[in-house]
Amino acid sequence: GSLWKNLKNKLRGQYGLFYQPQGSLPKLEFRYLNCTCCWRSRIPVAGFETLNDTLSSSTTPCDDKSLDAYYTSEQRGVILQLLNNAAESELAAVKLLRGRKSVNIVEYRTRNGPFKNLESVTNVPLLKHKSAVIVFNSILNPPEKKEKRKVKIQLAKFIRPEVERTWLEEANSIVSIVCGVNKIAWAHMDRGMNVLEWKHEDCHNFLKGTYMASAYLDDISSVVSHLPTADFFVVEKTSISLQNTALYPVMAHMRTVEAMLFALLEPRYTQPDNTAPPKVLNMMRTAVGRHFGLMVGDSRTSGAQAMQQMMTESVTQKIPRVTFPHNLLVKYRNSFQMGGRSRGEELCDAMLQAVAFYELLSESS
């Protein structure tokens, strides 16, 4: 009992916990904390701040002081300028204003006019003093934007086998070849981005009944006999997932056609001179898709729209991206209609691959 009396006397006396010498600390007020167990019991605590809050450089306005008092006139002008004039999308870039808060600010301005002072911002729903201070400080000290570096696709990463760059740069023309499930298409293009030839040929023995190597060879040999001469033949390299077992027959078909094209078009396999560069190259289908922005995850979407745009620009622009002969524009003008029955996917992909080859070669120089 005596111990408790002494403790109470100390609490009330000049050496107690709440003793305040004159001229030292501001008057301390009692605040209440809710019990974390029942959220109903109220525990009185002293109203002084912790050391971290005292030494913090961030603004911590008191309840009885206007927000405007914590900022200079120049700072208030910067904050109000943005809050009164920024569009919703611009407001969303400020910390804490993404989502409903930016909408509320625009709606408040529409109903009540521009903010006249910082204190009036707290009238906006979801923006009370603490949130408002964070917003104001974010406007005055915006986070540094990290510039996203554009990933440059390097030529060596999507061309196989490896070829010296000088050989590719000196090539006058290429033939871009794409294989489908029942046809092969090719586009002959020079380094001036002029289309010299653009065709496709049906292959009736592809994926029909039991696989016969001789039947495949007949179809592919017919295509090869019609191909124009060029410095390089660029064959599309598809990327079919091995996890999809239903596509095994298609993958085996593509690999078979690819191997036969290499064998029939590569003179190094029939000539003893091995010093010459390879004439037949693989180009990754996904690299072409990334170049034209056609990738959705790991899947590539149709390039028909990009194809239509390039054909239109060939007629409407003085310096088009690709120059098409008039007869080919007339011949294929309806081949790339979205949703059409006879969409020339192989024709489209062969042309996109030729364009990507030259443009990526130019970009990486």
C-alpha cells in the first residue's frame, strides 16, 4: 500500500512523468488508444511524439493548424497549379491519387471551381490531412522516372547459322520463305525495300494421310524450282511448344519441310568450297512478331493489319516503308481482309519476315 502511495505522489509531484518545467515542452494532452483485444477499452497515454517523428523532415501538420502554413507561397502555387489544371490521367501519376481519388478531384473542381488554398483540398472525399500532405509532397518532389530502355533485337540472336555481318550487308536481295500446313509462300525483296516477287504455291501432299518422304520431296522440289535467285534464302523458324502434344504432327511437318529446303537450296552441301557463307538461313518467327508488335505473351497474332497498312502506304506516301509493284497490289489487295475466308497468312508472314530482316539489319548497324 505504501509503495502505491509513493508512486502516485511521484506521478503528481514535480518529479512525475507528466511534470513540465516552464519553457521546456509544450503542454501535454491526454490521448486515448483502443485496446487491440476488444477495441472498446480506452487507455490514456501522453500526447508527445516519438523521437523519429520529432526528427523527421517530412511535414506533419497539427490538427489545429492550416495546411497552407506548412508550405511557402511558391510551393502552394505549384501544388494548386497541378491540382486545378491536371487531367485525370495526369493526377493519377501522383502518389496516392491513382484510382478514385483523381476522379474525386476532377468532380470536386467541376462542382466547386478551382481550389483556392491547400486546406480546401481536404474537402475532397478520401483526401484528409495525412493523405493530402503525402500528395502535396509528391507533387513538390516527384519520383525520378526510370527511362525504359528499348530492347534492341540484335541480328545475331535471330539468324542461324551465324553469318558475318559484312556478308549480310552486301547482299543485294533475299528470298523470305514461310511454310504453312498446305502451302509455301515466298517474298523476293532487295535491300532498297522493293518487292521483286511475291508468290505462294499449294502443296497437295502436305499432311495428307501417311507421311511419304518422296511425296513431300516432289512438292518442295516444285517450289524450289520456281524460286528466284538471291544472295540469301531466309526460312522461317517456327516455335511450337512441345507441351502441346496435339501439335506434334504439325511440328514434325514444319521440321521436315525446313530440312528439305535447306538441303535443296544450300549449294555448300553439293560443292567442296566451304569458305563461302551459308546461303540458307533461319529467322525466328517470334523475332519478326516482336518487331511488328504482334506478340501476346508467347503467342504471335496475325500480321494482316500491318500488311494492309504497308500496301496502302506504298500508294499514298512518297517514300513508303515498302514499295510494291502495281500488279501485286491489285492481285493481293483482298488477300488480307480480317475475317475473310481466303486470308493469305503465309504470303503475309513471308513479306513481314523480309521487311523485318532488312529493318533489323539496319537498326543494329
